[in-house]
Amino acid sequence: MPNSFSRFLSDEDLAKVREDYLAALAEVELDAQAGPQHPVITPDDPAALSVPGQQPEPQYAASHRHICVAGLQLDRFWHCFGTERHSVTLDLIVQLLHASGTNVLPINTHQLDDRRQRSALEHGFAGATYDALGTRIDLSRYVKMLNINLRTCAEQAVTAAKIAVEMTGERVIKLEVLEPALRDSRDLDVVAAARQLINWEPSLVVLPLISCSIDAANAAMEAGCPLLRVMGSAISSGRGITDPAAFTRICQRPIPVVLDGGIGQTTDIDDAVQLGANGVLINSVLFDTGQAPVSVMQDFAAAARKAFQRALIT
């Protein structure tokens, strides 16, 4: 306890404050030992099966697998279900979720407009809807992120995000505003969109995609974003982190950083973790290697678990 408290409290009051402080500290230590309070599903647990015959979903592991953001515990390994170049079925989406073990579920909104159709909330780009996925898996186990994708100006992104929030009640916004070629971030626009959304509804948790720029990182932080998704290189490029020095400087900011963009091999995850990243997101690489996407997912998920575990133990 700081000595300055003694100037304002009697000995009796000071003793009571110390007692309360130690009790609170003990609770924190117990919570840390217990780990994150996620549901643990075991193979013989019937609750693991959302439909008859479905395989049990992967267990959440220890606390090294999670990032704490705005009261949420997010897995350190994120993924989407392809870009506009890929056609992914609902069956494959379910398999990819099982293979990844993540608790993060992005919901695409690129088709969402003023008609507010539920069918415009989907995963991937082949018509696999959020509602259909809910008939196959237990969606309550996931942190849902409204993926404001394929928007090319702040106004479009803000409009889509507001509609998605009003339709779903979800509060986590995976925000991006891209150049017309859909490979690079428009940093000024995404920061402007983040600021507008947070001003509109302060409870929103806005997670912007930015280029590997310390200026963009600082601007996003000042706008109120609690986590940064930082591109290592252009979307779908597979080039990894092309500016390690800038990426490291961003990771030294006092909020979590997720590498999102340009991952082409598992060693890119090792590089990101060594430079200070708190998480990683993969997407295109799942479908662009010529290998079975589920097998690729298993390799990347295992690499991420090992990399983060090593970093947090050493």
C-alpha cells in the first residue's frame, strides 16, 4: 500500500484498507490460477453435440490462448472463410471451425444494405448464412464479430456497421475500409469510421484493420480502439511481415496487436510473435496452397498455439 494513504486514514482505517486489499489480491490470484471461464467440452459430454452425430468441438485451452479486450477473452488465433475469390460451403466452414479451435467467429456483412435481410449475414462468399451455421454448431460458444468487409469508404463502412449492430445486437466490430483493389487498407477512412461508430455507440468494441504504420496505429488508439489488426503485407499476398521494425513499434503500443494480412506460411506466425504480436488471423492461405483447407488450418492452428505458448512461458 502506498505510504501516502496514512496522511488521510487512521491506523484502524488503514488496517481495514490493507485487509480489503489483500483479500482482493487473493481473489485475483485465484482467478488467474483457475484460468478463463470458457465452457470446456469433453468427448463424452452430450452438450458438445449441437446435432445428433456431430463431433465434439475442441476444448478451450489455458490462458495462454486468450487476449483480454474490453471484458472479452479472445482466442489468439483467428480466421475467416476466404475472400471474394473463394467459394466455401457450410460443411467446410463447420470443419474449419472445429479444426481451428478458435472462439472468434466473424460474420460477413458485404451484402448488407437497407433491406436488412438476415440472409446477408453470412460466412465466406458462397451463401453460407449465419442462421444456417446456427443449426450446425452452438453459436453461444463464440465471440461474434460483425465483419465490415469489402467497403471502400468510411461512409459505407459506418452505414453497414450500424445496420448490422441494429439487426443483431452484437457489439464487436471487425472493421476495414479498403482500397478499390481490396488488398490494402485506407487508414484515414478506417480511423474516421471507427471514431464515428464509437461516438454513435460508445459500448461498441471496434477492431480496425490498418496498414503497418505507427501513425495509423496512434490514430486508431486515439479514436478509442482497444485492439489493432495490423497488416504485415497486402491481403492475399503471402509475403509475411515486410516491415518488421514498424510492426515492432506498433506492438510496443499499450494495446493488443493481431497480425491480419499477408500470412503465407507458419513461420510468419513465429515472426509475428517474436516481434510482439498478441494474435494472428489467417484467411487466403487456407485456400491458396493447393492443399486441403482443413489440413492447412490444422497446421496453422498448431503453429500458433506453439508460438504463443513458447512466448508466454519464456
